[in-house]
Amino acid sequence: MIARLLRLLLLMVPLTAASAETPSRPTPIQVREITLRAATLLAEQSVDEARKQFHATGDFRFGEIYVNVIDLNGAWVIYPPAPRNEGKSVLNVVDSDGKLLVREIIKVAEEQGEGWVEYRWLNPASNRIEPKLTFVKRVPGKDLIAYAGLYRP
């Protein structure tokens, strides 16, 4: 009887291990959750405190995921891939198809509070222009927008 139970357990281990693995690419649900947590953090803490967490590898920055923060005028407040660009206006930045993506991000944040924006952007991991799906959230009580996105092959 015990031997039979052990064999059954050994057969089940690979199944449970495989289902517990984290997907190599983030999902839209994960990106949305990260963005919502980032907006909450920004609502509760100073930008400087949030910046430390968003720049560090961890909950808000891993793999191809990082949290951006802009103000309602379209200036980068937090930009982990290139901190030297923080403070610069990106209001008129266009994607590879000419879409004014920052204006679209601001529009979604102001009109809906949160939502998705799609555009085409250079994926630094593949060095190719790829579709990108970004979740946008207006930070409650502040003139800030947090967003994170994922590349879609």
C-alpha cells in the first residue's frame, strides 16, 4: 500500500512542478497588476522613494518589464532604462508607425483612469520593432501616470 502511494506521488510531482513554473514572458494580467501596485506605491510614497524601487531589479523591474512614470505634461518622471532622460519631455514621441503614443497614454489616463495602449516599439531584447501592449494607470491624488508594457511577438 505504501509503495503504491509513493509511486503515485512520484508520478504527480512532474505535473505539479510543471504547472507551478512561471511563464518566461509576462502576461497582460501580470503587467496590469504591476502597474496598479506601482500607482498605489506612488500615491502613498514620494516619487523619490518610488524611484528607488522602480530602478532596482525586483518587483517592478525584471526581464523586459519596468515601470515608467510620466506627468500629465508628458515628461518622464521615472524611466528605469535610461535615468538620465528623467525630466525630459516625451509628449511628442511617436512609435514606428507614427502614433503619438505618449499623448495616447495621457488621454487614456485622463479620460478612463486606466486602460491599455498598443503601439510598436524597439524591443531591446530582440533588437526588433515589435507590437507592445502597455497598461496605463493615473496615480490617485497626483498628476502622474504609471505604466508598464509587454512585447507581443
